[in-house]
Amino acid sequence: TVGLPIGDGTFEASAFIFQTASNVLDLTDAIQPVDPDNPFSFATFVAQPIQQEGNLTNNSLVYDVSYVAALKTNVWGTEANYVFTAPNAGTGDFMTVSPLIGFRYFNYRESLAQTGVYEFTDSLGATSQVTSRIDASTNNNFYGPQIGMRAEVSLARLTIGAEPKVMLGLNSYKANLATQNILSPTEPVLNIQDKETTFGPMADLRLYSRLGLTKSFHVFASYDLLWAGFNTRPFNNIVYNTSVTTGGGDFNQRVKEVDTTLQGLSVGGEFRY
């Protein structure tokens, strides 16, 4: 965050980026074939429920060799605000309240990659291992004007503050789905993309304390809570469907919009001149 006093207030610009979050589910070790030397043994495999012609069924995609699902999440954002000087600033009052207006951009991007391997037997009785892929991704772009306030209580060198902000903006998102070899190695590759701009509200709350070590240098600790509405995520959008007509996968994408919350603690230093 950088700030510059301008007129009866301060212009502030800030940006942040989170480390990529990765979650991997590997069920390969849970898959076991039948033991031919044990008549009481049974096979274990991964079964993924599917629809047929859009209707619920008891059918499943069966992965009897391996299955891995990996979800990756990337988040970053930037904003610029003009913070008005509090009316009672410099009067010695221990509490000040400063209104602010500004503009925010927020990017929330995710990908879900599912890779499964199954044994496939063709019409001639030949058996081979086939790799099935289900790849879904979303890219949410939130942007718009925001308003808020900064309330601070000063006690000697210690300052305690709260900064709530609300953005009533838009979310221009892209949602992608690609599949390959869902039921057989001869299936054509499927690619679907949905793009739309919807209402994209956001709310941001920052609670912080700042301690002045010198006249110009302060250390701070803060708790940040960020809420984004009408956000779309890849695992909510996949329609696991097959077709009797084509005899293969007939996946589709139905975009859903959900609420998303991020929160965390941060510590750092601040120079003021």
C-alpha cells in the first residue's frame, strides 16, 4: 500500500496476491484388483456417479487403475481509494472517523483437473488402459466503485482501527469445461466455454492495531475478512452426463454462482513521512 496526501485527504493505492492453494485427492492406492489366489477377495475401485440423458441413474464411471483430482486456486486484487481527512483530525480527540471512496478489482481463478485410468475392452476383445480427463476452470473478474470509512482510536503511540468497505460492482467471468475419453478412447474431445457479466458485490472488513516505534516507523497487525458474492467455482458447474444415442460422454456445464469468503491475519511495517 502506498499513500499520498492530496487536498483534504489522502490518495491510497494497494495490491495483494496470495500464494497458489493446491488440494490434491489421489485415490490410486485405494484401487485393488481381485486376488486370483483368494476366492473370498473382492475388487475396490473408484466410482463416479453420472446422469444419462439428463436423468438420475444408478450408473457410474469406473476407474479401476488410477484416479487423481487436483484443485488449484489463485487470488489477487488491487484497489485505489481517496480517504477524506476526519473533521476532528488534529483537535486532540482520541477517535476519528474518515469516509472514503474508491475503485476495486478482484480476481478469483480456479482449476479442477480430474484424471482417471480404466481398463477398456473393444469389440474384438482386446483390452487396453485408457486415460480419461475432466478439466474445469473458472476466471472471475470483480470490479466496481466502493465506499467505506476508517475509524481509529489513538492511545499514545497505539492506534486501533476498523475499515469496512462495500463494493457494488460487476463480475465478468469465464467458465470452461473440457473432457476426453469418458467412456471409450474413440470419443471426440469436448470443449465448452460460458462467458457472462453479472452483479458482483463485495464486502471487506479490516481490523488493525498500529504501534509507533519512531515518529516515522510503525508496526501493525491486522485481521482481514473479504466476502465476494456471485462467484463461480469449477466443481459446482460440471454436469456428469452420458448419452444412449452416442454411447459416450455427453458432459455439459451449468454455471452456478455462490458466495466466497477469504480471511486471514497479517503483520508488517509502515513508514509515514
